[in-house]
Amino acid sequence: MSVNMTKGQAISLQKNDGGTLTAVRMGLGWQAAQRRGLFGSRTKEVDLDASAVLFADKQPVDVVFFRHLVSDDGSVRHTGDNLVGGVGQGGDDEAILVDLQRVPVHIDQIVFTVNSFTGQTFQEVQNAFCRLVDETNGQEMSRYTLDGGGQYTAQIMAKVHRTGSGWSMTALGTPANGRTFQDLMPSILPLL
């Protein structure tokens, strides 16, 4: 059963049977918003990019994004860049896979971001979401709708972080501005 998350809400990544998740997928989906013009409605393609920044003790140590598809240790993998969104028609347009068992012990947080590399704002996006899926069985565990529209070009979506002997996910939903994950670092650090 999937949980529709709200900003700031956290869920444990413990399975219902008491076991722990071994692999998760953070999926991102979006569509270009319809724009009304003089000659009817139209859409303009929107290129959003998902990234995962790996932190150890609040210090960034690695990143996975469309130009670096696999983390240095191999535990986090981006499935590839989607330049237009909406291709999955409600499914994931970009996804980042995390093998939780392979994440090195010094990595304590993985922050997921989305940004418009071309600088388009979220006013030009509709039906945007991120979701966490148990990669072993394909079951959606949680979904966070990226609301709002707005004049920002990025959003810090969520973080997966260690809690005791397991992992939790927290929906962040923090608007930001920037074309790349590097531009978002000043907005990410206060959320760790």
C-alpha cells in the first residue's frame, strides 16, 4: 500500500514483515503544462533532471545525475536522461536506483533533487511527482506530489537517511533555484 506523503513527513523503509528493504527506486514523473495562447492550447517540452547527492556527516561525497550515471561505489544508479517528460504517461520519466545493502556505511543521507537544466520554471510543469518503489517487487511505497507551479527552477524532493539499523525517507518538497545539483547545494545543506 502506497502512502501519499506531505512535506516534512517521514516513513520507515522497514517492510511490513519486519524485514528491511534491500533496493529502492526513486522515480520522477512530469508533464509539460498546457499553455493557452492566441491560437489555442499548446505545450512546450520541459527537460527536468533528477539527481541524488550522497552525504557523509553533512559533507557531499558523490553525486548521481545524467552526466555521472553510477556512484563511485556502484550502489546508486541513474537509469538515464529524459529530455521531455510525460513519456511514461503517469509512470517514471527518470529513475534513480539505490542498492541499500551496498551503500557504504559512512554514507548517512541521500538527497534527491529535480531541476530544470534549461531554466524553465515549475509553472511550465504539471503532474510532477516523486515516488519510492521497492525495487525487489515493484510495489510503490510512497508518493510525493510536487505541487505548486511557481517561479523556481528546482525542487529538493526527498531524502533517504539512516535511522538506527535501517533507513527512512523524508519528503522535503523545498523549492529552489538552479540549473544543476551544484547550484542547489546552499539550499540542500540546511535540510540535512
